[in-house]
Amino acid sequence: MGKTKGKAQQLKGKTKEEIGSMADDKGTEMKGRAEKAEGRMEESKADAAARMRKIHDASR
């Protein structure tokens, strides 16, 4: 679920970034960039957790 949540957050952030860019609203654009970064971190966290589960399962 974390990976899906991260992808959704990235998409939401990209949308905000684009709207801010088109409206020449630097605040909205920066919020969008930050949200995209949070989404990438969430996705990375989910990937790391999946790798750890795989390693743990392989060691049994």
C-alpha cells in the first residue's frame, strides 16, 4: 500500500506544481515539489520494507 500511496502523492504534487507554474504562483509550485518529494520517499520506504521482508523470508 505504501508504494501506491507514494505514487498517488507524487501525482498530486506534480499536479500542484504544474498549476502553480501555469498560474505563476511560486508558493503552490513549491508545495507541489515538496509533495512530490514526500511521495518519492514514501515509495522508497515501501520498496525498502519489501526488500527487508524478502530477505527475512529467505533466511527462514
